[in-house]
Amino acid sequence: MAQTLRGLLAPVKSLLAGTVTFMAGNSLLGVVLPLRMQAADYTVALIGAIMAAYYLGLAYGGLKGKHVILRIGHIRAFSTFAALTAATCLAYEFFFHPAAWVILRIVNGFCIAGMTTSIESWLNERSSNETRGRVLGYYMLAFYLAIALGQTMVNAAPVGGSDHLMIASALVGLSLVPIAMTRLGEPNLGDLRVLGVKALFEASRVGVIGAAVAGILVGSFYALGVVFARQIGLGVTEAALFMSTVVIGGLAAQVPVGMLADRFDRRIVMSCMLIAVGTSWGLLSNSIANGLPLAALMVMALAFGGAISSVYPLCVAQTFDRLERKYYVAASGRLLMVYSIGATVGPLLAATLMSIYGPRSFFLFESAVAIVYALFVLVSVQAGHALPTEGREKFVPLPDISPAAMALDPRTEPEETEPDTAPDQPANEATG
């Protein structure tokens, strides 16, 4: 087994190392920035607007980042995106102004989308048709763990200083080392089949609307969750632990949710996850307000994270069930666009409510969105017949940043040619 695992990861180890470092830095940034704005007495509405700008850049990067890669190549494109991201991490300190931070967040989101597109298309190139599903699994593992690791790094220094920004910049910069030393060839990012949003909506209203709902829920939480935690009395360390526990819950839930989604009507499973989001978030918020022990709060955070992270992959699976396989990659790109729009709008709405009605309105907003859409999905179950389980694709957890990872999904059409599977090593590195 160990030899098999080594053989599987050898071609992509530099890509996974690069992913862990830049995602950890970006995750740290996502926690530190709202804390710094809160310490500077920015209004919640302003914090939400600035944090939402990241998802606007992410959406634009998902659409246009590929063109940069095609023009200058993967290594140079990744280096450009990483250098810009590292520079923006430091620029937050020198341009501490809301208008400047909105621009920096847009640039940050665009570059992260470009970096993940580079990594994910490379992963596909270095994976055979038999191994790409497992490679995607290890990529998702590295992805989630890097986010959780970055969030816990907020405890490394006081929030008011520049140490966190320098750490984030250093981590993003270090991601260049394994990528610059790679011998990997240039992956193919050829044109995909086109699939309009209208056609996608006609195929699966539940999937398309659900992608927007998932964006609203996840975008709101990652933009304002740490602000909410601080407003209701958690310390910085406890707030960071709360955020990272939600991420770990999302990782832990993927396998059991996938088993349920493959066995039962995906719409029913989705409704259950949405209701779990609403109820767990409400219980979590009330429990924090009532002084429940931290350990009990973390258990609830695990449940909340598992539920909220499952909505988007369920929407993808629900949509794929109603499309021809040749349209899967194109559909994934469109769903991510819809998701990113929701993630941009969500923090704006949540922040507006919090600024008017206080921190309690945040969990009411998240709960209401989740439960209302759960009811909509249940109505659709009554209105239409479920597809037989034998004719459905398997549930696969997916990242929500770049559509390039879709090519790793074993549900998509196999590549016509097999990639070279020689281990990814620097040119001067001896094999051991």
C-alpha cells in the first residue's frame, strides 16, 4: 500500500506542496483582515463589502485566468499570480484604506483563481484515467488541511501588527519553490464545450439555484464568521479555532454525505444538509450566547462545517445527473460562476443585516437562506420523479475555486492520451 501511495503521489508532490503553502497563506489572510478591520472600528457593512470583493475577483479569475496561462505558460503564469498575491499581502499594511483594500481583495481573488487553475490543470496532466479520482481526493485533503492550518496561524502574533501579513506573504512566496523546480510539461487547456446558464438552468433548477445558495452561505461565513465570533465574545484564539473546526468538519463530512447521495435522492440529501445548516447554526449561535463549554461548541461547529461544505458538491452531482457527460466540465465552470456571484452577494447582505440588527442577525440570515431553499428543494421532489440510482453518477467532492479540477473528476470523459507518469523531481534531484 505504501509503495502504491508513493507511486501515486510522486508525480504531483510538488503541486500538492505548492497548494498547501499558498492556500495556508491565503486562509490566514482571510481571517486576519476582518479582525484588523474590526479592531480599526470599521462598520460590519464595510467589512462585508471589502471581504466580498475577493469573491468578485475569484469569479473574474475563473473566467479570465485561463487566458493568462495560455498566453505565457503555466510556470510563468503561476509565478506572476503568486508574486502579485505576495505583494498584495504586504500592500494591505501600506494602504490601510477601504477603497484600496477593495482593489487588493479583487486582485487577491483573481490571482488565487489563476494559481488554482494552474495547479489543477497540472494535476490532471500528471494523472492517468485510473488514478485521477484518487489524486483529486488527495488534492482536496491538502486543500482543506491548508485552509485549517492557515486559520490557526492567527495565533502566531498580535492581530494589530504586520506579522500576519508578512507570514501570509512568505507562505505564498514559498509556494513558488516547488513549482519553479518542477520538470512538469505544459498541460493542455484547450477550449471546452460551451454550455449556457439558461440551458444549465433548464437541465437542473435545483443545481443552479443551489450553487448560488451555497455561495451565499459559504461566502458569508468565510467573510464574516470570525467577525461574528468576536462580536459574541470569543477571543481571537477561540475564533480561529472555531473557523478551522468548521473547515475540518467539511472535510470529514465528504465521504458519509457522498454515500448518502449515491444511495438516496440527491435532492432529499441536499435538503437534509440545508436543514442541518440552519438548525446547527442556530443552535451554535444560541449556545455561544448562553456560555456553553468550548468543547461542545466545537462539536456543533464540526456539524455545521460538514453540512455547509456539502451543499455545492451535491448541486454539482444533481446537475450532472441531468446532463450528457461531454458537458460536465463546461457545466462545472458555469456552476462555479453562479457560486462566485452568490459568494459576492452573500457577505453584502449579511453585513447589512448585522450592521442594522446586530450579530444575532448573522445566524438568522444563514439559517433562513438554508431552510427556505431546503423547502424549495423538497417541493421540487414532490413535483418531479427522482432518477434511478443505477443511472446516476457517483458523488465526488470538489473545490469551489477553479473549474480546472473538474478534469480530475472520474465522472468526466477520459483523456485520449495518457500522461507521462515519471515522478516530479527537480532536474538535478536524484531518485531515492
